[in-house]
Amino acid sequence: MTQSTYLRNQDANWVKGTAYPAAPTVYITLHTADPALTGANELAFNARIAVSVFGAITTVGNTREMPVNETITFTNAPSTGTAPYWGAWDSLTGGNFLGGGIFVDDTGTPDPITFSITESVVINEGTIRFAYAIDVFSIYFVDAKLNWLAGTAMPTAPTNIYAIAGFNLTMTTGTEAVLPRELVSWGSIITIGAYKRIRNSVDLVFDSLTEPPLSFNSLRFYDAITAGNLLFIGRGKQKNYTVGQQPSWLTTRINVDF
């Protein structure tokens, strides 16, 4: 699933402390070509179709997925053709594009919807699946977004984000520094290609090291100075220190892309 520009902005603003919009009613559309980031190539059936029945969120590879567990029927095809892609919106007309994906069969092979003029198109339960990767963003963050699509309010935006340095950090493995977490200050959102990026607006400096690990190549970011929820990780060039030195990342050296 490709996340829209609209939701990339919402994610970045939420990390910076701005509340997510109210949970939407999701409307499904068919697309004659890739809807990309803004919902392009929408096919003009009689109406977008609202969906409200979603399945459980599960882990599939490095993604968290949530299926639409209801049959979707579009009526009165405006022409004969194919729809290789689907899209999702927050309004029956106009509104904000949320994201979209390609239709695939059980083996993952592209499987476009075909139709003739005036006929109905039926999309079976479970065919459309909302999915987000969990290699950079945590299960907590990704599941919150999937539940938002299913009608549950996004958690309160974090007041602050705190970082801890580490070596070979993933969501569940790697070694964190034996140091307190440090507050991260973020600058304005900038656009880098398809992504929305935030960068640290002041130097991130940790306390002096007193014990190993002494080499760092990654950071974890949490919504609390202790405990709390892991939100995402960042990786970079390895830095080597000695006992007594303070690990640090200079201004704008931490980049988070949504």
C-alpha cells in the first residue's frame, strides 16, 4: 500500500505534537492506473463505496496488514476496461486521498479487475488490505494508524520525543547505550521527493559514556523519557567513542522520512 501525501503530512505533524484528524469513514475507489500520492486516475463509477468492516491486524513479512472484511460492489461501469489499482478516501466526493494499492492474486501476482460497460464490479471480502511496513516505524505506531482507518481515534500526539543511541538497533534487537534518553527538537517539515521529512533542529547530545557499548550506528525514538512507546528507529554511519565522551548528532543530521 502506498501512503498518500496527506497522511505523510499527518504522521510528521503528529510526531511533532499536532493531533491527528478525527477517524474517517473510508471510501474505496477503483483506478485505471497508479493513484500515486494524490489519488490520480480514479474511475468514475456511480459512487465511491464506504467500508466499515475490517479484519484483525496481522504481521505479514515486514508489514502489518488489515483486510477489508466485506464485499464491495460498484455498479454501472462507465466503460469497458480494467482497474489494476484501488484507492481509499475520507469522503464520498472530493476529500483527502488516504492511499491505495494494486490488486493481486493469492501468489502476489498483479490481478487487475476487468469489466464491461454498465456491468457491476464485485470485490470479494479480504481482497483489499491496508498495510504498512514495520522496518522503520514500530508496531505501536503502525497499528495506531490502521486502527484509525478502521474508526478508532489516533492516540494523543506525543508531547515530546526522546532518543537513545544504540548499535545495530531494530524494533526488537540490538544494544542500547547505558545512558538516559535525550529530548529531540524537530524543525519544520520539508518535502524530499515523495516523502515528508523532519530533522533535528538542535544538536542531540547524550551524557558521557561510562561503559560499553562505545560504538553507535542507530537511534530509537520513544514518546517518554522512560518506558513509553517505541515509535520509530533511525540508522546512520557508525560512530566510535571512548569512555568519558558524549555521543552526539549535530543539527539536521537526524532525518525521519514519512
